[in-house]
Amino acid sequence: MNRAEYIEQCALLTEDELTARARALRERSNDRIPPEVQAQFRLLDGATQAEETWADTAWGRTHVFLVSRREENAGERPVLVNVHGGGWCLEHTERDVYFSRRMANRTGCLVVDVDYVLAPEHPYPAAIEELEALFDALPALVERYGGDPERVILCGQSAGGNLLAAVTRRGRYTDKVKPLRQILCYMPADNYNDHFHGGELDGRGMDTELYGFFYNRTFAERKSLDVSMALSAPEDVKSLPPTDVITAGLDNLKPEAEQFFEVLKAAGVETTYRCFEQSNHGFLVNLNGEYQACEDYVVGLILDTL
């Protein structure tokens, strides 16, 4: 079955059937994390703290974790907003909190780790609008936890990078938050075109396409620059903050992220590109491939900016 046929089949599913498929994908995703990787998630509990809370915004209530280094008299901390990956549909997990702990420990930032709403229960543009409202509420939120709303950096993993690029391109959040830069890791940047070139989908390919269908039910939505920013013209992205694009060499999302990077360059946006050639999608949070080198690189970007 090729992509077009699979999407036609998905369109016949009821909302209950779509939700059931999403739950099955979430359960399978959790089972994929090896026990030896899960064991690492608690390593920084003594050095860092993570407070789970809800941020009240004009959109509603957003589930967040405020992660920081354990230290006395730390002063006002810079802020890193982390938006997790998972194809717009997989849940925020302990691996995302652990990534936030690593960033807090190495950079001294207050990390706002965002657990946004998921598709198919909340398809496009719900997560974008939720993040925009959170940005409006961010200054008051971070000030309560010792964060500096004038020193904010954004970091997005996979779908989280896609969501951040949409939010910053739209620019509808408060002008009290002016991100110093955004770091977009192995992001999907084109949910419109067929990356399988009409070929037969294997099980992983079907999962990938199901994620995309959960988020965007129509091709008109898929072509929106909120979703497929690789299709942007340079004038569409001129307002973006300095943007770092990171890809994985063994990831089928690499070409579309590269295409987005070329658009940023053509627009005159301050931008960098780095590919970790021997790594798979999600390697930075999944603790495989060249994740240590990538972590060093991301930390360097943050510290150089601050």
C-alpha cells in the first residue's frame, strides 16, 4: 500500500477508531525504550529539581514541568522552553524531563518543559494555539520560579520543533517574549509531499503517515506554512529569530529540514545547520547514536547565546 492509498484508508476511520490507534501507538512507543536507557532517567534527580504544575493561559490550562539546577542563591536564571517530539501524537514522558534536567544542569537555565495537547484528540492548530497562549503567560510564569523573561531560548524536538517554528513564524504571542534563538532538532518540515515517492509503506512508514494524518486530516491543512514550513518562500520566514537546524543523517526527515534551512538562509535569517550523520531520528532524547556530541553542541549554542 502506498502513501495515497493509506491516507484514503485512514480517512474512513471514525474518531473513536483514530483515538484507539493513537493509544496503541503510544503504548508501543513506551515499550521501545530499553531498560538500560530508562535507568539513566533518574541520574540527575539529586542535582536538579522538576516541579510539575499547570500554567493558566487564555487558551486554558497547560501542563508544564519547571526544571532547574539545585543551588542556593542562583539569581535570575535564563529560560529554555523545551517542546517535546512524538509526531504530534505521542505523550510527553520521563525521557523529556531527563533531557530538561540535562539542559538545566549544564546551562543553569530554568527549563519550561511543555506537555502540550496531542492529536488526534486535538488536531491542528490546537497545539500551536496552546503554545502561543503559553508564550503570552510565560513572563509571569517564569518570574515566579526565578526565570528571566528577557533571556528566553527555544528548543524543539521533532514535532516540537515543527510547532515552535510555526509559533515563531506566526509571531502572534506577546512582544514581552522575544526569543534569543530557537534550536530545532530533527524536525518534520513537510507534511504535504510524499517522501516515499509512491513506494510501498512498511510498518514504520505507516506509523509515520498515521502521525501526520492525526495532525492534519486534509491536504489543504498539510500545505499550510504552519505545518509544512519547508514550502515557505523567503519572505514568509523573515521574522524568525536566529534558528539552528539540527538533523540526523539516518533520518528520512533530514531532506525537508535541510530545505527549510535553505529557505531561512535565503531570507537572511541568522541560521546554522548541523547534521549528525551516524544518528537516527530522536537520538538526542533517546540517548543513542551521537547524542553526547549533539548535547555538547546544543549546550554550546545556548551558552554562546547567553
